[in-house]
Amino acid sequence: MFLHDLSRRISRGWNLSVESEEYGALVRQQFKNQCPYCLCALTETNAVVEHLDGMNRYRAGLHVPGNVLIACKRCNGEKRRDDSRKILSLDKCGWSCFLSHDGTRCDASCATCQYWMRVWPDDKERRNKMAENLQRLRSFRSTFPKLEEALNVVGQALPDLLTRLYSDCQNFAQREIQALLKEFEEASSMDFGI
């Protein structure tokens, strides 16, 4: 919720909104209505809104033009494996790390490398397609200079703030749960050993 609210405030004066039909059409046109990662055709049943930099406490992605794409559900799910890690192994961003799992820098048990090997079994084709898609995403992202400005401003402090917010929310939830369990125990006159 915090990242969505922050995104709305940051992009308030921008000419383009990620919720607009214009932005959706721009993204679909830019990537030829294909998943920007695996190049499969996007359909109503397999297309999802995707954030290049995930909206989580480690990546601190924003819901703004340049960070929002339309991808296939499969790649969106697979990308989360990297995006949810505190420390990325192959690149500085979750999306570029995801497209760097070409089977040359990880051990054989890497689930993301295995995913890409299923998408493009031929080693040379896989490396070429992944490199091309990485460049295509970098090019797309560079057309949104306001996003780059925003990332420079919030990029340093935001992960620490999000970690603190996450911790505060967890602590609050744990206190509330314990209080409600105690209240329930007292109201029901049952002993649950709490």
C-alpha cells in the first residue's frame, strides 16, 4: 500500500498514467503484444501486469510508467524467485537478474536457469534471446526519464524505510493476534495453553 501511495504522489504530474489505456497500448505495441521476457504471445488468459522492479521491501519498485509492463503469468511467477531475494546474485535489478540466468553463471540446480532452458532448449538461442530481451527492456525503460529521476531520489532510503515499515507491521500484527487470542480464550472460558 505504501508503494502504491508513493507511486501516485511521485507520478501525479506526469503526462502518462499506468492505469490509462494509452499506457497499456504503448506497452503492448513496444513489445509486439508478446511477453517481454519469453516472447510468448500475450492473451487475455495469460497476461498480467508486471513490475520490472518488484513492489517489495527489497526492490522498492514503483507503480509508475516505465516500471509497469504486461508479461505472461509464467514469467511473472518465475521472476519473483529473484525479485524477492534481499541480495541478487547476477545483476542489480530483479528483472535484469532474471534475464541473466542463461545457464552459464549458476550451478546446475538453479531453478531459474532450468526455467529458461525449458523456454529455449538451445544454448545459443537462449543466450541470444535473453540478451536481446534484456536490451529491449533497458531501451524501453530509458524512454521514461522521470522514472530514472524518481529512482535516484528514492532508491537509497526507500529499502530501509520499507524494511522498518514491514517490521513495524509484523510486530503490530503479532501483538494484535495475541490480544485477540487472549480475549477469545477469556470469552470462551477455554484454556488453549496460550
